[in-house]
Amino acid sequence: MAIHDLSAQLWRERELLDLLTFKLEEEQLLLTAGKTRWLSHATREVEHVLERLQAVGLERAVTAAAVARDWGLAEEATLRDLAASAPDAAWADILSAHLKAMTDQAALIRQLRDANAQFLRAAARSTQETLAETEASAATLYDAHGRSAAQGSARLFDQEL
């Protein structure tokens, strides 16, 4: 029965959302600890989970369309529509619970994504400021005659002259 398949797919999707939350929190821990060496690995893992979520979401959409057809609804029916139109109260409760859990998880994921983006912007800004300070202090200033204008600069003497 298609509704059983849909419920199983919703569970898989929820598990992937949990994994995405974990990966985003892991990324955040690396950012706050300044362990940027591992950041590319964490980002790649987040991208991998997102790819898996996209595939599972597509499978869910196909199965949800089949359930909608079985229940006499339009194939584009949302999970909310399916829950509202379920022929059995038990399936209405199950689909509503899936919807609520996934909505809550999506909100948490948005918060983590936004926080991580703020950390990344702050790190980039800090790096740019550090580079700007380094470049300014490393510069050697010369006067119009080609002599070093830096005060207290080291001088080399040729002792063979």
C-alpha cells in the first residue's frame, strides 16, 4: 500500500534531516573553535547529506502523488493536504506528526545555517583585516631619492670599501 511506503520515506527523510542538523552543528563547532583546517570536510559532508535529502524528497513526492491519487486528491497534494484528507484518523495523525516534526527540524536547520553563515562572514572579515595589517606593516617606504624613508631601519655597510 502506497501510504505505508510514504510513511517509511518520511521516516528516512526525518533521519536525514537529523543527520543534517548534526553536520551543521559539527560545522559550527569547528567554526567557533577556529579549526578551519577541517571545515572543507564538514562542508562536503553537509553537501552530501543535502544531495541524499534531494533524492529522498523526490522519491517522497512520487509516492505522495500515488497516495493522493488513491485518496481522490490532486497529485500535487501537499503533506498537509494528505493529512487533512486521510480516510483514517490514524493516518491523519501519523502524517500530521511527520509534518510537524519536519517543519520544526527545518526551522532548526535554518537557524544553524544562518548562524554558520555569520561565523563564516566574521572569519572572512577577520582574515581580511589581518592581511591588510600585515601588508601595511611589511611595506618599505622610499623617499624621492630612492632611500628608505623608514626611521630606525637597519643599514648594511660594505666593509671592503
